[in-house]
Amino acid sequence: MASSRDSPRPEFAPEPAFKWVQPPNKDWKAGQKFDESGTSAIAAEWAKGASAGYQTFLPEKEKPQDIYRLMISGIIPRPVAFVSSLAPDGTPNLAPFSYFSMVCHNPPLVSVSFTHSRTRQKDSSVNIRQTKQFTVNIISEPWVEGANWTSTDAPVEVEEWIGSGLTKVESTFVKPPRVGESAFSMECELFSLQDISPPDDPDFVSGTLVLGHVKAIHVRKDIWVDDGKGIGMMDPVKFRAVSRLGGTTFARVGEGFELPRPVWSEVSEEVAKLKQK
């Protein structure tokens, strides 16, 4: 059976895809099951699909490359860290990594993980280890092809900036440049670094986890919103940030809905009643 990948694809729609909508289960109440009893059509359909059962995989019994394919298709969407670094001799490096997340806001920390082959460690990881500085730039739709180009397996002496078509902008506190096209860039200093090895092969460094201490954040004024609360926030409609899915698939942000966090003083009576059922 042909997959959706085999079907003709429409042209990319230049209009922003993001819009605000209501939550999928807008009438849901605490304790209500997400089954076929009528929570919503989408919840009922999801519950119906679970009748097919589950397939379980044990990583120690599978090939690492197979676990890789499964995990990157299941842990989605993943934000992408577009990392700019410098080798000790000043050679610039630029590459995207989707093993990336925010770790803490006080102090402001981000994490980026790099995976390595047995013959070569990622240039970005080597540079950060040696120079202890880098920038993380968030990728937006209008220039995603240039960012993706830098993922090529170029020799260490090759400067990926050249083929990307992107613009170097001098950073304020660190030596690696930031990406001029990015609407949200962070200048980072190395906070900590942890090498990772398979339990059954401790001499092979298969990955490196880097924590970066954010020293400066640069935001484009036309995409930043001064909402009167602190220093404001980014507008998701104008930001047009991309994420990674499985395989070579990127994704744009589609619809967003707000779900306020429950306040215990307001829901404690509900919980007490549910306990009595």
C-alpha cells in the first residue's frame, strides 16, 4: 500500500500556519476517562485504536540504528538547536541538532546532545569541549533549507557557513558568531559536559551531553511581543519556528490551544469527591 510520502505533495503555503484553536476535549472534567464514552470524537477514536495492542522493543536486543529510527519518530516534535562554534584555530562550524532542550531558567541552561561514530566525533562537540563557547540559533521556515544544508558530513576543515547562504553576526560575549537570520539566538558558555558510553562498551564514547549557560539572548523586534509581563515573549505566529520529526522530516507549528494549569485550591474538592467513588 502506498504511503503518504508517495503521494503528490502540494506547494509550501507561504502564509503562517499557526493559529489559535480550542482544546481537543474542551468539555473534559477531572477524572473523566478518555475512552469511547463520549469525551470527544478524537478521544473515542484514539481509544478505539488501542485495541490493536502494543509492540514492545528491548533496546539491548535491537540494533542501535533501528532504535535511533524508532526513537526519533516517537519523540516528536523536537526543537532544533542550530549550533555555531569555533575550532581552536578559528575555523567556524555550523550544524543543526535536534537532541536539544531547555534545562533551567535560573541559571538559564540549554542542553544539546551529540552522537559520535567510532571514527569521528561531531565537530561541534569537539569545538565546544576545547573552546567552551557556542551559540544556539532557532530555525524558522523562511531559511530552513540553508540550515539543513549544514548537516552535510563535510571534512573538519570545511566551513559550512559558505554553502548555507546564512549571515554571520558578531556575538556580544562569546567568540562564535550567531546566525543573522535567526529571530532567537542564545550566546552560551559551557556549563558542564558528560561523555556517554554504552554499558557493554565503556571505551567507546557514543555521545556527549553538553549543558550551555546562556549569557545573552537576541530576539528580533518584529517577532518579540512586549505583553507588559516582564521582558515579554516571542509571537509563535510570526516566529515560524520549525521542529524535527522522524527520518528527514521537518515540521512547522500548526495550531495552538491553551490549557491553564489547575490550581489546587480550586480542584481539591473535585479530587475528594473522586476518591469517594
